[in-house]
Amino acid sequence: MQREPLFNVPTVIVVLLAALAAIHGVREWLLSEEWDIWFVYTFAFVPARYDASIVLGGVLPGGFGAEIWTFVTYAFLHGSWTHYAVNAVWLLAFGSAVARRFGAMRFLAFFAVTAAAGALMHLVTNAGSPAPMIGASASISGAMAAAMRFAFQRGGPLGFMRGDEDESYRVPALPLTGVLSDPRVLIFLAVWFGINILFGLAATPLTGANESVAWQAHIGGFLAGLLLFSWFDPKPRAFPYDGPGDDDPDAMGHQP
């Protein structure tokens, strides 16, 4: 019997992890403290940037362009190597599964959209804050949510009766209505939201460093990944139904 490789990481994930490491390495080893501050405030997401009544010792760098690109570019920055390592582990686990299903270009678009959703949620809940937000956690949370839509399906990567390795990532996706009826998905949802709310209320860093957790951004990215999954999913959208009334679109589990 042929054994599956322990690690089968899509190229887009390897390239993304390398890019994240390279960016942090440049900041850590090549930039002076002054230039690093400029770099962070140019590409990190800063809610105060959108509040005209707040002046942080002058205009934040980047101008109008930064008001747009920082909705995504903040996800490419990290506060420490520990912060990067924690995100890298989760990106390998969940990003790989989603990238194998979506393909490289769709996954990168998904990464950007979920990052923007996380930034938007952070802006709404932290309006006027001068603290820069960085890290890929919102996009990784989106990948976790997207993986839930197919990973637990019959024949899927975490489902029963798993078949061919490649085909396990192409099983029909769970419709949104099914998310609230699958016990495994509900347990995953409860644990995930519970952990994020707990760390948010306790203000305890997940990485163990002196970095606060932008847990609202995690939730924004997660909800975007869950709700917008069908925008990026190139696979068939019908969910197998074995019971009567299979001509009912809702019964067949068509995604919105």
C-alpha cells in the first residue's frame, strides 16, 4: 500500500510563508529602529488613520494609498519570530487544505479578502485607536472557517470513508444551513469563538510575547471565510442528499 506523504504543502503556502519570513527578517536585521517604525506605520492597519480628529504627532506615512492597502498589507507583518511561528503552524494546517481546494490564485484572493474583513471588524470595534495591528491571524481564521465547509464531509480530509488524497479536497461543500446541524462543526465553532473571546476578555497574548491579541479581527476573518466560501470555491456546489424530496434545492444543500 502506498503511503501518503506526511507533509504535502501547496506551493502557494510555501511561497507565502517564505514571503512572511523574509519581510520580518528584513525588518529584524536590516532596518534601523527609525525605518522600522516608518515601515510599520506605512503598512500596518491603524484605526486612527481613518479618524480626521486624531493627529499622532503629524500625518501617518502612506497618505491616501495607505488607507486602502493597509487593509491587506498588515497581514504580512509580524511582531516577533514567535508571532510568525504560531501563525505559520496554523497556516500550514488550515491554509494548505483550503489552497489545495481553491488553487493558488483563488487562495491568494481569499487571503486578501479575509484580511480586509478582519481589518474592517477591528476598525469598527477599535475606532480611533493609534495602535498598529499586524499579523496574518485574520486570514488564517478565514481559512479555518473555509476548511470547516468541506473537511468534515464524507470522503473529506477529516471525514469518514476518506478516499483518494486529492479527491478528498474536492468533496461537495457543506451548505451554510448544514453548518448549524453538524455536531463536529458546532463543537469547532464553540471552541474557536470561546478561545478568542476568552483571550480578548483576559487581554492575554496567544504568543506569550508582549503583543495584544486583535481578537475582533480574528472573528471578522473567520466570518468572512465562512460566509464568502462559495465566492472562491470552484468545486460543485451540490451537497449529496440521500433522503426523499431530493428535488428541493434546500434539501440538496445548494450554497448561497
